[in-house]
Amino acid sequence: MKLFVNNKEIEVPASAMEKRIVEFLREDLDLTGAKNACDIGACGACTILVNDEPSRICIKLVKDFGGQRILTIEGMAAPDGTLHPLQQAFLDCGAIQCGYCTPGMVLTGHAFLLKNSHPTRDQIRQAIFKNLCRCTGYQQIIDAIEKAAPHYQREERGLQAASAPEKQTATKNSKATTLAKGEAG
Amino acid sequence: MGLLLCCQAVELTVSRKSGKVKLLNAVAAHDVGCAVNPEMVRGQIYGGMAMSAGYALHEEVKAPGGKMTTLNLNTYRIPRSMDLPEMKVIIVENPDPVSPTGAKSIGEPANEILAPAIANAIFNATGQRHFSSPIKLGAQPEPTACEEGCK
């Protein structure tokens, strides 16, 4: 079985199939960002993204994730170590105190902003509802996610701009072909 | 040691049907002496308010017959993001002449005074005094003719 963890393909040995995936990530792959806190899926400290959807992995087994695309907190920053704008916003807003909930919070916020890049504060509150934090009172986490939203808006616009010229060239090409056909006719 | 003064205020509603308390707004003003790292000071105060709101409304260790039944976060309910209101922090800087940087403590002072503020606000809303936490409210009595008239 194969897993795609942080854009790397990983072959899972048969012996690890029945392991919980949080243990597999932490112990076998040394990705210790996802924390195993409550062990029953109540707190959200183990959240990772599976196909861009937040998932609590402390109650799930490795075999449930065959062929899925997994993103952990280690895959958020650029390969050269530059922090993702959302991580930077967490630092700038002081949204980290003990740091135990932070990986889950960043990934939940990332998944939410990918879907909704113009959020209101109430929507952010609802989005991180399932993640528990004892230190920050959530206020600065919400500030941070709000602060990072413009980056996702720019990315969204960039994607739209990138896909729009293709359409234009496509229409131009089709016109050209019709013209060519006309000339030929 | 210098005197440490602080004040927190809260605005809330009590549902007449279920007795559920919803926090709408909370403000905290703390004399921290000297805010060495203002963002971190704010974080401490926000966190303290959140914990205090938890003490006042949700958190309870149950041990019937001496056997603990609140063993994990599914039974010991700490505040989630939706339980908390938008909070505002006012930092007051009034340096402590005795401490080397002028700073005073902030971790614990922020932690304890939102619960009494909530108890007072519940008294203001319902007329009932509560002296133990968490505060459990049942269904509220129907408004009397006088109260209706006042509205």
C-alpha cells in the first residue's frame, strides 16, 4: 500500500497496516507535528489534512488511508524553511502559547481558508470549533486566520488569472482555425 | 511588592427556556506594570478569561463515590471557540518600583475574575445568586406582569 505524505510517496510495510496512523506518522516517519493528546478524537490536536479535508487521526488506522494525499504540519512550510503565510500570521499574532494545539489549528485554518478566503470572524469561530485550545482563548488564533486570508485571496485570483488566458488563447485558436477553414473553403 | 489591580466585565444572555448562558462580550483591564511583550500579555489575558469562563459555566470534576468519571476531554468540557465571546483587553502600565523591569504578574490574576463577573451578570439577569461553580441554571420562571410592563 502507498501513502502520499507531504508530496512524498511512501510505501507502507504490511506490519504497519494495523497501526494507528498517528503512531505510524510519529514513530515510523518521524513526523511529530500531529499530537496524540486525548486518544478518543475529542480535542483535535492530531488533525492532519487528508485530500485537503481535516481529519482526526488518533482513532484511525493506517489501512484506511491507502492512496490518499496527506498533509501534515511539516509539509506546510516551503522546502527551504520559509514559513507558510498562515504560520507566519500565527507567530505575528501571538497565537501560540504552549503550542500543543497549534499544528491542528494551522491545518484546520488552512483547509477552511482554501474553501472560504473571505471569512467573517464568526465563520472562523465555527471552523475551529472542533479544535480545543487551553491557553489562548482562541482570540489570537482567529486574528491570525483572519490576517492570513488575503494571501488565500491572492492565490485564488492568481489561479483564476492563470486559467483565464488559456481560455482566451483557446478561443483565438478556434477562430483562427475557422478562418483558415473559411479561406480554404 | 506593588499593588496589582484588575477588572473584568462581561455581557451575557440567559435563555428563559433552557437556562443556557451565552456570553456576548467580555472586557478585561489589567495593571501589568510594564508589558515586556504586549502580544504575549494579551495572550495570557485572553487565555485566563477563557479558562475562567470555563470554570464558571462548564468545567466540573465528577467523582461519585470517590471514583473519577471525568477522565478525558469528552466528559470534562473545556470552552470551545463557539462558547467564548469576542474579548477585549486593556493593558494598563503602572510600573512596580520593586521589580527589576517594573513588571507585575499577569498569569493568575487574569484567570480568576471572569467567573465572579459571570455570576454577577447572571444575578443581574435572573435575580439568583450562585456561590458555587459551575453555575447550573434550569428553566427560568415566566416573566411577571410587572417585568412585562417594564419592557
